[in-house]
Amino acid sequence: MTSPRLKAIVKLFESCRYKHDLYTVFGDWCECAAISMSNAVDLFHFDKRESRYLEIARKYDSRTLATFSKIMGEVVMALEDGPQDILGATFHALELHNKARGQFFTAYPICQMMARMVAGNSDEMQRGSQGAAS
């Protein structure tokens, strides 16, 4: 764990460990983050998603919910540093992966390689789109 952003995210999650199961906190944070982003751009199921968000939020005190916001800020800043699997790295740094749960994750460099094999690299994609526009 070398990234300062990753260290900050892990520290924030671990601050929730004393009152809550960390696996549950991670999952709840991911769901709340996804709901927040979705509700900002898609109003079709807003009420249903908002209801779920509030259901999750009721499990936590205001301090923990404030920590959720700080985690989101760190995640955004990590992604601004460059494309990366910051959530996967966080999941592993928190040691939440578990053979008993049947969780086996593909390493990020392997995922990148597979994406390049299917979609090509960004230089090839740009050349292709420029050629199509002319």
C-alpha cells in the first residue's frame, strides 16, 4: 500500500471498525456512493434509490456518515491522480477478500490487458475515431 490516497481511504474505513463490521461498512459505503451518483443524473428511480440510501444511513451515526463523505472525497482525488482500481485496492488493503466467501478478484493489470485486447489502446481508439470523422 504505497499510495497516500489509498492509505487515507483505508484509515477512514478503519475508523468505522470499532462500531461496525468493516465488510458491511465497505458494502454500505459502495451502495450509498452508487446511489448518490445515480440520483444526481437519473431521476427515473430517484425515490426508490433515495429510500434505500436512507435505510442504510439509519444504521450509522452522524460521525460515520461524515466519514463516508470523506472517503468519497479521497476516492475522487485518487481517480483524479489517474485511472486505477482504487476500490479494489481498498478492499484488499482492508483484507476483506475471503476464499470462504468465494471471492477471487482479477488483478488490475490483468483487467487492463483484457480491456486492451478487446477495445485496443487509447491511441488506436483515437486514430480510429479521427479516421471515421473524416
